[in-house]
Amino acid sequence: LGRRELRPEGTIVNIGGAKVGDGSVAVFGGPCAVENREQMLATASVAAQYGSVGLRGGAFKPRTSPYSFQGLRWAGLELLEEARAHTGLPILTECVDPRHVERLAETIDGFQIGARNMQNFELLSEVGKAGLPVVLKRGFGCTVDETLAASEYITAQGNDQVVLCERGIRTFEHSTRFTLDLSAVALMKQRSHLPVMVDPSHSVGIPALVEPMTLAAAAAGADALLIDIHVQPEQALCDGKQALVPEAFRGLMTKLELLAMGI
Ligand code: PEP
């Protein structure tokens, strides 16, 4: 269903009014995890002030270690709602369990399926049925073919509002957290009519590399970007090492705008 030939003009995905695939580069900024009210609202304000079209933020965090912060769960969702009310920006958040789909769908603007769940096919079918847009992250051990096949579990439910997201794959290179596979961006855009997002934050895991990889992703044809922001990264409960401070996010947005203008 996602083959490019079927829709050569491409698909525009509308996440609560934020358009992905319309020719612009849509930025979804926000914290990796919703940690508390103050952090969420401050980060959301920064995202909105510097030009995000949507807010990211994990209420449910599927962490590698069961002893790491797992997210505020439903309380986190309430804070995301509050952040949306403050900024007017739509919210994108991860769903980790088919049993959560219905309740999340009553509130959020778009589902995120994390890398660790890309091949959780029951979950994909359930979110596909919910009638909301879905950002599907590539599993870090999965090929482009497997990613495209996974997206069909969602589109097969009659939901074409799917964004494919490259977030880095596991390679022998350990200097960065994962290896950002930008060739996958160009390839997925060639092979699929679905728009493509890039998450430079989770792929490189190093703040100083987020900006160059953001610009490279935009140059490779990415339709959207997912950027971690934290007002106090040293105190973050989750992935603080990769988050941009507000000033760095502002700089990145300025350069992205200049790139779009061809300067
Ligand atoms: C995230 O974006 O919050 C996240 C956990 O990313 P990934 O699933 O790509 O690891």
C-alpha cells in the first residue's frame, strides 16, 4: 500500500494540524520524557517559541533497563495536554501497549511507535485502527525493507497517515549512540509515498552532532525532524546527554530556516 508508484505525489500526514510531507520541514521538539510539570511546560514554551510545529514527549518510556525511569505514564499524558493548551501545539507521544491505544487516542494528536516496538505487529494493527496519524520509528536492528513491511501493518487497517522515522541503527561504530543511516531517508522516500522523519537526537546521542545531522537530514530530503530539548539536561531523568539546551535549539532552527531559504 505504501509503494511510491501508487501515489507518486506523496502523502501528506496531518498531525493535529502540523503537516508532514507538504514540502516544508516540520520540527517536533520537546523532552525525551515528560518528567514534571515545570520541565514539560518550560520545554514546550521553548519548542513553540523557536518554531516547532508539534510537541514530542514520552509519557510511557520503554527503557532498556527495567530499573531506569519508565515515565510518568497517565500523569505524563495530563502534562502533555496542559503543554498543548499552553502552546497550541499538537502532541506526539509513544504508545507501548495495545491496551493503551484507545485511551491515548482520546487525547493525543499522533502516536509514536518506538524503535523497540517496530515489529510489535499487534500494537501496529491496533494503532492503525485508531484513526490517528502514526510515526513509526525504524528498529535499530531492522532493514529498510522490514521497516516498510512494518508500516503496512498500519496502512492495511485503512490508515494512510503514517510517517516513517529513521532514528539510527546499530553498527560497529560506537563513537555515536547509533549510526544515523541517511541513505535510508533517500531510499524510503524513493520507495514509499509516506513522508520520512529523522530523529538525530536518539541516533547520535551527542548534542554537538544534533545540528549537523539535522541539516544533513533536511538536505537528504527528510520531511520532518524529532528533536530532544531539555531546559536542564544535566538533571534529565532520561537521555539527557543528547538533549539540546534552548539556545542550541534556537540556533538549529535558525540554520534550518536558512537552509530552506537556500542561504
Ligand atoms: C523516543 O523517541 O522517545 C525514543 C525512545 O526513541 P527510540 O524508540 O527511537 O529509541
